[in-house]
Amino acid sequence: MPPMAHHAGGDAALPDAPLSLGELVSRPPKGQEMPVMKPRMETRQGTDKHGWLYWDGREARIADLDTYVLNHRRRMKPCTSFDKLDMDSGENQVFGDSAVDYVHFNPAIGEAIRALETDFPTEAKQYEAAFDVSDDQALAERVNLINPLNFIGTDGQSNQAKHYRIRVGASDADTSFSVAMTLAVKLANTCLPVDFAYVWDQPHSEADYPGEVLDWIDAITKGEAK
């Protein structure tokens, strides 16, 4: 495939270094215009994307999601994902308490390990007891509280926002696309306004363009002020 010139599209551009979260959401001083970066063009050798990407005459479309994930957005998390066997993930710490900093929290993994005990006796013995958390009611309550799907559209006591904006990087390999999509669908089905979109080729936590979140906030606040 011939070399391709890449740019961010529109008035946006690829900065020399990734933008920080502060740069994405901050405003310039009053009376000063938001800086516009000119597209920086680079010639690079591309990879063949015809197996999963095509142009329909108006916009680019993904033709095969499985091939796209395999070739462009490879899975990052190991088996057991957030509740790691070594119990050292950020999520393992999230569900800890004042007595124990890191804990296992997914009893389904313990059940899966028990089902494999005959084939993997050593590994099962090592991990089975650690994942036996089904009787920990305090932990179950923490898991329940952190899951927004348990409260959106229910009578459960919670202070929910009136508006939601979700951006996911199309190259984000930290979580499945279905995680954010499920949240967006749940919000929409509850008649809550949700602005949901994927940002092309952006990784985890950097999926936005400078100023867009401020425009979204302005549109809401000015609309409510009328």
C-alpha cells in the first residue's frame, strides 16, 4: 500500500505531543481566542486496511468489527481482565477497604477456576480460595454501589446528572466497546440526553478534541438559561 498522509481532520491537528486532560478541557483567558493548531502533515508507510475499512463515498466505515479489533485495536487485558489473578489492578484496589487495600471482587472467576480444577489442580488450588468472595456482603455492597446500571432509571436513591457526554477512543484497548455502549443505551432508554461517540484512532483517556467538551457545556447551559 502506498504511503499515506495523515492529519486530524477539519481544523484539528496532530500535536507534537499528546494533549493533557487539562489542555482538553481548559479555556484560554477571557477575550482570547481558543488556539487553532494547523494540521501537521506527515508521510508514513501505511498498512492495508481494506479487510475492515472502506469508503462509502461520504465517510469511512468499518466493514468487519472482528478484523478491525484483531488488526487495529488489539486486546490489552489478560484473562480475568480487571480482577487480575495477581490482584494488583486498579480495580482490585478500588474494591478494597480500610483493612485490605487490594481484594478480589468477582465470584464468577472463582466458579470458573473450580470448573477447571481437574485439568489444572495446581493453579486451582492457588487461586480458588482467593476468589471465594461470594459470602462477603460488604464487598457485594461496594460492587453494587459502583455500578451505575443499578441506579439509572430505577427508584434507587442517587443524584443523577441531567446530561451525559461519553467519548471512547476507537483505539482504546483498556475496555470493550460494549462497556461504554451499554451505558449510553441505558441512559438513552431512560430518556436521559446522552452525547455518545467514538473518536477515531485515539487511545484510552485521550478521546476528545480541544474545546469540544466546552462547546457541549456551553450549549447546555445557554439552552437552559433561555
